Amino acid sequence: MRFRPCIDIHNGRVKQIVGGSLKDENSVATDNFVSELNGDYYAKLYQKYELKGGHIIILNPAGSEYYDADLRQARLALSSYPKGLQIGGGINAENAASFIEAGAEAVIVTSYVFKDGKINWDNLDKLKAAVGSENLTLDLSCRKKDGKYYIVTDRWQKFTEECVTEKTLDALSGYCSEYLIHAVDVEGKAKGIETELVEILGNWAKLPMTYAGGVGSYEDLYLLKKLGNNKLDVTIGSALDIFGGSMVFEEVLKICNV
């Protein structure tokens, strides 16, 4: 299990939020932590510890009054740790290459691929042509409904018709180099992981996958490692001490590397 760090950006600030609270209208979210530091600080910290493949997530939509400020934070981070971080939020076939050129290791995409509630294979082909599958991470963040984990888009606000299943993971695997999967209902709450989802992912594990959501203790981290067959990477936000939480950053790294 590798630790994948994160830099979440909302309203021009590095933040940690409760995932299910995010609303585009009035740029609202419930904040767990708002940093006084910029994106480059966290990028340099992750570089110091040689942590690769961290995720920058822009949480305001393109067109928001805050989007340009979000981009400034993101570009600060990318320029401070070239080819060390991935970036998601408003990525499409037209702008994807520009983020790779700006220093991103990969682009992270959800909404452009899952258009109108379904997989848009044309858009997937365009993305693959623009940056190559080796530079593409598909975000299959999901929420549970009627006993299934449905992929959600538009900053986790809209349900699609697609579920996280082995069939879906297989079908998309030729278009990307890895998956990022937030368990949105527990994201930012630090009250435990989505065990059923973790088992689904750990049983598949044909590509690198990063799980996010609900890790709030070292016990959660050990449980994730066990249920995911030690095949999943993990990202932790609000629970980390660098974001105001109680889990010590260096101790998390030790557990992940065992």
C-alpha cells in the first residue's frame, strides 16, 4: 500500500471539506480545515518525502468566480513538484495536454467521461488521443444507492447510471493507467471506511487504485490494508495532522510502507 497525498483546492484555498456537502451554487461546502499555506508548500513537503502520484483536486467548476484562483494554487503546486502530482477538476480533451505540459504526472477525469449519466466512449477516445492512457487517471468516485455504488459526477453532486463493478473496471482499464475512487458518503468525515467498496476494489486490483474516504484512525488504515488485500493505495485528508487532524503524517507513511 502506497500513501498518495492530496491537495484539495476550493474557493482559492487549500482545504479539506466534507465531500457530500459540496454545492456549486454559491460555492458552498462544509470546511474541516482551511490552510493558511499555498499549494506549493504541500507540493514541496510531498517531494521531500518522495511521495509520487498525489492528487490535486480543483473543487470549483470552470466558470466559477473562484476557478482562476484555484488554478493559480494548482499551478503553484505543479511547478514546485514537476511530474510528482496529478490534477483533476474541469479536465477535458481540449485542456488536458496543457496540464501535462505544466508539470502534471497525469490528469484525473470524471465528468467529461461520464456525460449525461453514461460512459461517453467518444470523449474517452479523445482524452486518450490527447494525453495517452499512461497520463490518464479515471476518477470513479461513488455514492451508495439501493445497495450499489454509483459513480457520481460534477463534484460528486450527480448520480450516473454506472456502478463500480468488476465489469466497469475491466471495460475502462484500457483507457487509463490507474483509478482514483472516493467513497463520497464518508469523505471528509474520518469515521471509518466503506468496507464493502474496499473489498470490491481489492478483489479486482488489475490497475493501480487509490481509495479515499473515511480513514480517521490507524485502525482504519490497517483495516483498509487487510480488506483491500494490500493492493490499494490510500489518500487521507482531514484526519492528517498536516490538515488539522490527529493522525501523524510520518506514522501514516510508516504503516503504509510495512
